Amino acid sequence: MTTSAPPDLHIEVRGLRRSYGTGTTAFEAVRGVDLVVEPGTVVALLGTNGAGKTSALEVVEGLAPPTAGEVRVLGLDPVADRAEVRRRTGVLLQTSGFPADLTVGETLRMWSATMTAPRPVEDALAELDLTDRVDVSVRSLSGGELRRLDLACTLLGEPEVVLLDEPTTGLDPESRRRVWDLVARLRDRGCSVLLTTHHLEEAETLADRVAIMHAGRIVREGTPAQLGADHPSTIRFEGAAPAGLPDLAGLTAVRRVAADHGRTTIESDDLQATLTALLAAAADGGVRLAGLEARSATLESVFLAIASGAHTDDRALEGADR
């Protein structure tokens, strides 16, 4: 069996490549990805459409071998050492395949019977707020309840590593918040969590680090704050700039001023300085700025820049040349 993992890494991906097909019809979906996940951290893997994040995650899950590169989960090969890795990991796929006629309790007991040392089913029911649904059939569950049942099965073996593929897709805001709380508790226990999501607020709220994939490569990685550091902050207010204000483009650190959809937007490289200058000018001119909003750069702005092709990271350019 493969040697044990270093204590500071639960997931280690180095130079991962994954191709589909052979010869002239081959398509390389993952083009040299490096990624690590430490114990007690949450890493969110984002991607534009067709970026390759699901293809990469399937290799980490042990569902497919890499075409090239190396993947280690808890120091083990997730394909060659699948039995040991599977025992210590929890995997949540995008869709479940539970028998519709079984009840929630029967489903969990069936899942528990496949595990070496599962936690009590009653504990899993309580943690996912499913105790009062124990005798309800799977076909009668709401979308949020079904996703919570998915999660209860994923966590039944008290895994050290949790892999979540779009964990809140289709959930209402209340159910989504419940899942977020659960992920935060997993981190507090020392679990490592690697998740994919299309909800940028989810990644911004939960993730210690975010990796954004584009064209098969990770083109940006860091904390949400780090990713937003080189993108402008925004100040918005209703209507056009009032006559009592100076030229907005002349305010401190302003990158761009735009008027659209009945609102004025100011992009700034120094939110505090620009906002201070704007408020001082408004006070001097006796101007009230209706619907005033000020916000630092968000993960959404970074993601949209990448999706629109505005991002010029060297790694993205290298991937485009292949």
C-alpha cells in the first residue's frame, strides 16, 4: 500500500491531466492542475462551463485514473488504494440514486451496513434535521430533504476528507444555509472539504481558498480577498451624477465611471479614498445620493472577468495555446 500522507496535506494534486478519446479525436479536459487541501480547510473549485472541474474531481474521487500527473488522498492513490481511501472519505455526487420506495431510515440503515465503522444512524438523522422524516419514503421528500439525506449518507462514516460536487444545487435559501452550517462544522472538526459550486456567494462564504478553472487549468487561486485584490471596488447610486458633483472620473483612484439602467457606477482601486472624496463632494454641493452602495471587489467580479476572457493570467494564455 502507498505510504501515509504528510500530516499537513489531505489532498495533493500535481500536474493532473485527463484526456478523453485517442488520436486526432482526443480531447484534453484537464491540462496540468496543481491543488492541495490541508486538514481543517474548505477549498472551493469553481469553473466556467466546460472548464474541467468535474473531470478533475472524478480523479480525486477515484472514479477515473489520471492520464498524467499524480493524485494523493490521505497519502494514498484514490484508484489503486480505493478500498482504504473510500473508507476514510465521504463523496457527494450531483445526483443521488436512492430507491424511491425505501424510507429515510431504511436508506440510512442500508448505507450503514456497507461501512466498517459507521456512526449511529440516529446521530446522522439528528445532524441533518431528518429525525421527524425517518419513516417518510424517499419519493415523498422535498428537494432540500433529499439533498440532506445525500449528505447524511456522505457523512455516515465520519470521513476525514469530504468531496462535495454542487452540494446545494436546486436548494431553497433556507436549505442552502443549513448545508453551509454543516460544512462549517466539518471544518471545525478538522475535516478537509473540497467542493465544486456554481454559487459564488457559497464559495465566498465557506471557502478558505478558491481555485478557478478555465480551459482545463487553474488560472487563479487564493483566498476570496486575495482574488479580489487586483479587481476594482464599486460604488453605485441611483440616477445620473447630480449637477452639484464634480467630474466623477477625477475622484481619487477612480478607474471607470458608467451610467446604465438608471444607476451610476464608479469603479475604484481604493474604495475608502474614492468614497471619502465622493461623500465630501456631495456634502459640499448639498447633494443627496439615493440608493448609495459601496462594495469591495467580489469573487463574482473576478469570475466574470475570467469567463468573459478579460483575465490574462500567464497560465490561462499557456492553456489557450495548447
